[in-house]
Amino acid sequence: MDSLLTLPAQDGSDIRILQITDTHLFAGKHQSLLGVNTWSSFDAVLDAIEVQQRQYDLIIATGDLAQDHTVEAYQHFVAGINRLPKPCVWLPGNHDFQPAMVDTLADAGIKSDKHVLLGDHWQLVLLDSQVFGVPHGMLSEYQLEWLHTALSKYPERHTLVLLHHHPLASGCTWLDQHSLRNPHQLEAVLQHFPRARNLVCGHIHQELDLDWHGRRVMASPSTCVQFKPHCTNFTIDTLAPGWRWFTLQPDGTLQTEVNRLQSDMFRPDLDSEGY
Ligand SMILES: Nc1ncnc2c1ncn2[C@@H]1O[C@@H]2COP(=O)(O)O[C@H]2[C@H]1O
Ligand SMILES: [Fe+2]
């Protein structure tokens, strides 16, 4: 947890990051979540990213990488992500099984660092908000103290704080019961660090970009099934699988863009009532 990864800016001084989230892979490549084959949709997302030929420095994987707790599912994640030529860092989501996740990813050379210095001006901190066995999130005292310690070391750096669970209401009532339960404690740490202005989540399988106490919270589409914004009850969306790009500039400016597959070949089963 203390290890610190340092990456130079590859192309001038901007840092470019690719976010992949909520792949929900299974041991079997034929298996589906809500009617979407999650291995195939992940594979198609990777194909589309390769076609884009964009320059970037780092991949962030923001949890729910596996749906079924198996080593094989994490091996599929590794095989996919290793198609891309850049380092990847990750954090766990509510569905992940860390005993299988940690070793499988580390054995394949995927970095477990949770504090990343990017060029001369930026840093990432990756938090573990998982409460094993339940869908909602919580940051433990240990996580909160670690965050404070990490930010105290480099308070002058512009910072992306990454966690799986959304710390504010998303607008989907059914998903908001599964949000981060102690956002006030996260806010209490961040208020000491004015350059920790940007938070990035997964979990809600939809694009979101909102102000939270003067900070920016962004969430991103899953590489498999999408949830429809602003719904009271569980509702699947027909939008295609997606991913997100970030460009971080030396003065703290952040630019971001969500991309999705152009094809509609991953249509979910709209009659599903949950999982
Ligand atoms: N019908 C449902 N009602 C409420 N929560 C659900 C339903 N179906 C699934 N969920 C949970 O909501 C979570 C949202 O995203 P996750 O992929 O983390 O996992 C999901 C499930 O744990
Ligand atoms: Fe989740």
C-alpha cells in the first residue's frame, strides 16, 4: 500500500489516462450479465481503443473487474489489458474478490501501486471502498488515514482521487442506496488539500460529471451493461459499452471525454430485473 509508482509524462507535459471500468468478467468467456457477454464487450472496447490510436500514459481500472470471484475472470482481464501497451493500476469494486484479484493481477505484471506520481504536476490516489459482500461502499479509518498521509506528502500536486463508489447522489434512487456511506469523512480529509479537486468513480455504469463541495466527480460507462440515468427503480439503458479519456495539464486543467462503441451488437436484456 505504501509503494509509490512514478511515471514520466511521455508526450510534452500533459498526462493522458484511459479509464476502463466495471468489466464484470466471468470464468467462462461465453457468460453474460443482463444479456451482455461481458468478455466480448470488453474485447470490443479494447479493439475500439486500439483503432483510436491515441497517445496515453496510463490505464486506470476502477473496480468490478470480475463478477464471479474466479481467478479465471481476472486472467481474462489481464489478457485483455495486456493487449494495450501502457501500465495499468487498479482498485477493487463491490463485486471483486481481492484474494484472487491481488495475486492474479500482480503475477501478470499489473501494478498494485495505490499512489502514482504522474510527471511533475499530477498524482493519483486509488482508494479501496469495498465492504465485502454488500453493494454499498465505505472508506475505513485506515483508508482515510492513508489518503491523508499520501496527500500530505505531495500537497502541491494536482490530484485525481479514484474510488469505485460514488460519494454523492447520482440521481438513480436504486443505485444511491449502494453509494459511498461515509462521503462526509472523505470530504473532511479532502478539505485540507485544495488541489485534490477531481474524483473518478465506476460502479454506476453511466456517464456522470457533477460538482461535489467544489470538487468535480466523474463516473464512467461500464465496458458491458449500462444503467439508465435518473431512474427510481432498477433500469437498464440501451447505450453501448464505453470508456473515458483524461488529459491532465500542468496548470491543473482537466479535460475528459467519454467514448462508446459505435455498434449496437451488445444489446442487454431489458426485461432483466437485477443481478
Ligand atoms: N434490481 C436491483 N435493485 C437494487 N440493486 C440491484 C438490483 N440488481 C442489482 N443490484 C445491485 O446494484 C449494484 C449496482 O452496480 P454493481 O455492478 O456494483 O452491482 C449491482 C448489484 O449489486
Ligand atoms: Fe459496483
